[in-house]
Amino acid sequence: MHNFSFRTVPHIVFEAGASKRLSKLAAPVLKDAKRLFFVTDKGVRKAGLIDEALAALKADGFDVFVFDEVVADPPEAVVLGAAGKARDFGAQAIIAFGGGSPMDTAKVVSLLAGGDQPLSEMYGVEQVQVTGLPSIMIPTTAGTGSEVTNVAVLTTGATSKRGIAAGPLYADMAILDPELTLGLPRHATAATGIDAMVHAIEAFTNKRSKNPVSDALALAALKKLQGAILTACDEPSNIEARGDMLLGAMLAGQAFSNSPVGAVHAMAYPLGGIFHVPHGLSNSVVLPPVLKFNAVAAENLYAEMAGHLGLEASSSALITEMERIADATGIETRLSQLGISHNDIPRMAEDVAANDRLLPNNPRELTYDDIVRLYEEIV
Ligand SMILES: [Zn+2]
């Protein structure tokens, strides 16, 4: 018998156009809260994605403060600044509107603005002592799954990142509105979509925490994402494909929040931390060599995923399919295309080898030399 526990966000709404009905849909979470703190970024704001939600909330008598200063790989200083503004405003609930960075920022702001625990004491696993303000996540990309995860990753130094993983980071509600993702460019659709597929693959092969619930979610996620990713790239306003991408990313998020990611993400982090390559793209580039390396230890699990996708039930079929998808989307597949050379590999490999949070999840143990060799394969 394999014991496990599984947690997720208690309330999920999937509805095209949902963000326009935000005040109605969010009522069970907002209750009497009238002062709402929006967390977003300038790109989302400029694209007009929050306009209708804002207008509707104001018409319904809500007082809204829009914080749009979130940047990719959110630095601590931005998060602390946002929390200070939320406190000054007297925020009663936090609403994230955006991709992974606004959502991660909002989750931490909810804790900081709703309690007295300093940020420095929250890093690590289950170190959070406060419950935080009510929070609602509204993703505008289909990839991170951050709307349903208990993790927030912040940039703490020049290039270093630290994660907070704790129950209180689960939002009170996730609202999935595929209309918000219609304008996502091809490249971002591909990269974030492949990242979501990686979440499913790594959750399904996690050596320590995989469980029947995360397994079911990972398989369902993979099927939705594989079925929709190329259509979403080729037909950006196909609402069915966009809906499937958003659902797939959310299902994968539920899976990996309970059965965390492994070596693909560990090897992707230095690309983001040192070279500012977007998270999804970093994962997509390092995926093939890690899958090939892991195949000897995870043959049955890879074969099971391939079979579930309607492919021949073998690890090589899964690997070929992931390479086919990346090629068809046209995104970068080599480190050299991202400005990274042979000379950078030792530094990146040292970072990876020191990642004792993610590497133990991987189905096969990686040494420093393995990591160097895997990077060398994709220069
Ligand atoms: Zn990821």
C-alpha cells in the first residue's frame, strides 16, 4: 500500500468570458471584501486583458488597486513593494491576472499583506505560518499551472532563485477564461504549452511522490495538451484549442503541485537564472536529452504515457513525439540559439548538481558529469 495525500485549489471555474463576470463568479471567495488588489504586469495591462473585469468590478462597487509592476522571474524587491502597497491600500483580497510571474507574486503578496511573517522566513517547504488574504488566480497563459500550485519562485539575488512551497500558497479560486489566451503569440503558446507537458511528464515519473491522483491528472493533461498545442499555434483564435491548453496546463499543475518536477526543470533553471531565457523555452530545450537519459530508468512509465497518447507504447515514441511537437512549432531547440556556449556549461552544471530540491524527484540519478554531457548534446 502506498500512502499519499493530495491537495489542490478548492474552487475552479472554467468558462469562456469568465473574467467579465468576475464579481459574480468570485462572490463565494470575496464575501464582504470590497478592496481588491490586482497583481499583473505591463504587457497584460497594455493588451487590455483586465479592462472588462475592472470595469465590471467598479460598476459593482468594488475599490480596485492595480499593481502592474511585476516582471519575469519576480525579484524579492518587487514582491515586497507590492505587499507594502497592498497593506497601504487596505487590501481585503488579492487577484492575480497574468502568467506565472504575476500569479507567483500575488500568492506571496497575499501572505505578506495578510500576516506578520517576514518573507525571509517563508522559503523552503512548509515554512509559512500565516494564512494570507483570500486570493483568486486568473491565468493569461496556458503553461505554468501556477493558478493551482502551492509554489512561488522568486529571484533573491543577481541570478539566484528560491522557492516557497506551502499549503497557504494555494489560492482560494482559479478562474480559467480561454478568451484571455487568444492573443498569445505562437512562440509563447509553444513554449508554455511544452512546459505544461513537461509538468505532466515529470509528475508522472516522480520517484518519491507520484500517486494515483497525480497520475490520472498527468495523463489527462498530456492528452489535452498534445491534442491542442499545434492547433493553438496554427490557429491562435481557435477557442476550443485554447480551452484545452488552459485545461491541460491546470491539470498538469494539480499533478506536479503534489508530485513535483525533476531533472528537466533542474536543468532549465540556470538558463532562466543566468541567461534570462523564459521558463517554458528553457524546459523545452533541455527536455529531449533528459528524456533519453531517463529512459532506461523510466521505460515503463514513458511507454505508458506514449500509449495513452495513441502512440506505440515505448519511451522512444514519447521522445520522438515531444521532438516532433517542438520542431513543428518552430521554437529554438539548441543552447547556441539562446546565446549559450560550451564555456557556460560548467557553471550551469554546478547550479544543477546543487539542486537538492528537484533532483531527488528524478527517476534516474544525475551526476555532475551526466549534467555536463546532457548540456553538451544540445549546444
Ligand atoms: Zn515549468
